[in-house]
Amino acid sequence: MIKGLLRFIIAVIFILSGFVKAVDLVGFSFKMEEYFAPPVFNMPFLEKFALLFSVIVVVLELFLGFMLLLKLKLKFTLSALIALCIFFGFLTFYSAYFNVVTDCGCFGDAIKFTPWQSFIKDIVLLAGLIILFILYRKEFTKKDAYASTAKESSGKFKYILLGLFSVIMIYIMAQGIMHEPVIDFRDYKVGTDIKAEKAKINKNPSEYKTFYSLKNQKTGEVLKVNQDDYIKETKYWSEGSPWKIEEGKNESVLTKEGYKSEIGKFKIEDPTGMEITDDIINAPKAVLVFSYHPKEVSADLIREVEAKVNAQKGAVIYGISTDNNTFKTIKNAMMDGTAIKTIARSNPFVLTLEKGKIVDKQPAKDYIK
């Protein structure tokens, strides 16, 4: 009873974890790119394979989790899941210890974990899998001989279920890669009111304090002092004080968690650097074409998209990318590439707003059809 319940819980966790990433494989591949980037593992040559690695990881999670649920090939399934957990544990520990990837993407955009929370989750799962391996070890020695008709039927039924599960998951993954996620867990889903979200952020902002690293030039003592205490205590900054701020060692520490939303990064500037976000979200209608890798987009596709959006009479129209020369017949605007990726999974991508509310979002190739 206990081992069956534990097996069910762990299997469901892996299936759910795989599912929320499967619906948005492109988004998960962006997370993989972060791990391959120079600040983390410094393997930029693997960034172009990020989507492939994402597919492999998600497939392993989904199918091994489902096999564990069905109790198929138990020794192989548990061994593979233990290996997968060790791999994830290494990644999350590295992220947490060196503070290089702030969200591992373990549950996609559905549930956010801090790096240490992700690592603890992996350790708990690993411990559970090892316990299951020990509890089921006696069954590993049994031969898979289906002597009875009932046993044969049961085995075939399980494989039929696995096949159906595979077909459904393949469709969901393909839909997310070629079009839009079947279920959108992002802050930029259709129906989101960007203007209202920004108002919530402004009403309840996160608060930070700067901690100065001070070194006593006479004794060599080093102190961490927050900005308020630094101002109050004249001994730290008065003329002739032995305390000096160590450049490059100051820290900004979160002291109050405000309203959290990716919408906070929705900041659009014209080529001169002037912010035009309010003009866009206050417009009766705005059609925005996003591109996070403008050099990878064909000129023909850009031309077709521009022709289609220019037909939207009375709408505010902008082409938003990381290069202010991307678009030729619509106004260019600038936005951080990472911020664009949180909005757009395709390159390029079209977002339609009405008074700041997202009413439509499509990959450009679907928009021009």
C-alpha cells in the first residue's frame, strides 16, 4: 500500500513536470540556452541544440513517469528516473550555489521555484525513487512470463495506454513548437490586461536595500552595512574615516516582495531611447510585431507581415526587436531580447492589444495566412 502510493505520487510529479514543459517546449529551450550561455556552463556552441535537448528531457520525464505509473519495466524505469534526478540535482545545485539561473523552469511557467527550492525538490524525489527501488527490488527478479491470459491482457492494455499517451503528448509538443502552446501558463496569455498589471506592480512594488561592503583601512576589518545605517552612522563616511566602500562588492537585497509579474519587463522604447510603452497600451488598438533574433528572419517573411499589419487601419503599429533597422515599412521600436522571449515563442510574432488588453497573439507565419 505505502510503496504503491509513493510510486503514484512520484509518477504524477514527473508527468506534471513534463507536461507543463511539453506544452511550451520553445520556452523551456530558452531556459536550456541560459545553462549553455557563458555565465553558466560556457558552452554557447550547444545553444542551437537547446530545443533538441529540451525535447529529449521532456520525453524522458513524461514517458518514464507514465511507465512508473503503469508499473512497466520497473527496474529500468526506476534506474532511469534516478539517473535523471541526479542530473537535475546537479543543475539545480549549480544554479543555486552560484546563483546563475534564477528559475530552473522545472514546472515551466506554471509554478515558479527558487534555485534552492528546485534543488530540495530534486533531492526529495531522488530519495523517494531510491526507497521505491529498494521496496520493489524483489520484483525485479521475477521473469516477465505471461503464463495466464489475464496477465497477457493486462500487459497489452498497459502498452496500449502508453501508446495513446505518446500520441497525445506528441501532438501537444508539436502544437507548441509550430504554433502556440495548447495551454498558456505565461503572464502574457490572451485576456491579460497589461495596463492593469502595470498598475498593480506600481501600487505594490518590490523594495530593495543596498548593502555596502566597508573595509577599515587601519585594521583590515570588513563590514556589510545597509544604506540606512551607513547614512546614520557618520563614522563610516565622515572626513578622515578609516572605513572605505569596496568597489564592486556592494549588494542589492530584496527586503519586501511586491506584486510579481513578467509584465514589469514590458518596456518599449523608440530608436532614440524614449519610452513609448504608455502610448501603446493606452491606444484603442495596437498591433506589435516582435522579433528576438531579427537576423534569423527572412526578408520575405518580414515583408509579408508588414503588408498585413499595415492593412490594420487606425491601429498603432510597431515592429519591436533588438535591432532598430529590422522593419522597413513600419516604425521600429526596441525591447530587451530576453523580455521579448517571455512574450513571443516564435520569431517573428504578432501581438494585438486593445486598450492594453491582449486580444490575439500568433506566430507571424500563422498571422499572414
